[in-house]
Amino acid sequence: MNLEHPIITQIRAYGYPKEAAERKTMRKASGSPGQEGEHSMETVDISYSNDRFDQWRLGKAGGSISFTKDGLPVFRFENKDQYERYLKLNACRKREEGVE
């Protein structure tokens, strides 16, 4: 049973557009520039990953797969707290690798 999103399956089958090969981590602030202390309302976009573990972390952290205006997939977090949780969940991978 395939639980992967149909768009992700299509990307796996047909690949990314050429522009995606040089994609970088993207970050878009939704607040005004003077609100550095108010980072919890900031949307964070990072590069999409085919790795199922990264997709699992994204779901656990509350993020989602979204698309840029150019049609490139990205991992989107509605706030910095979700993104920080996503990063903390990477410790699960390190524990699994240490066991094997």
C-alpha cells in the first residue's frame, strides 16, 4: 500500500524540473523586518527531500509539502517552532544509525 502523496510519486517517476537541481534552502518571513523577537509567526521553507525519514519528521513536526511559484516542492513550516521540532527529530535518525 503506497501512502505517499500522488504528487511525490509523480516527482519520483518523472524527476524534478532542471531548476530544482540548484535549489537552495529558502526562507520567507511573513512578519515585518523589525520583529526579530516575534519569530514564531514566521513561515519557513526548506528544500524538499525524497527521504522517507525526512517526510516522516515533517509530518510529526506539523509541517507540510508545498510548492513554490515555480512549481518546485518544498517543506513548509508555518512557524519557527515547527521547524525547530523538525530539526530535533533528526536525533531519532542518529540513534537508529548508532544501533546498526
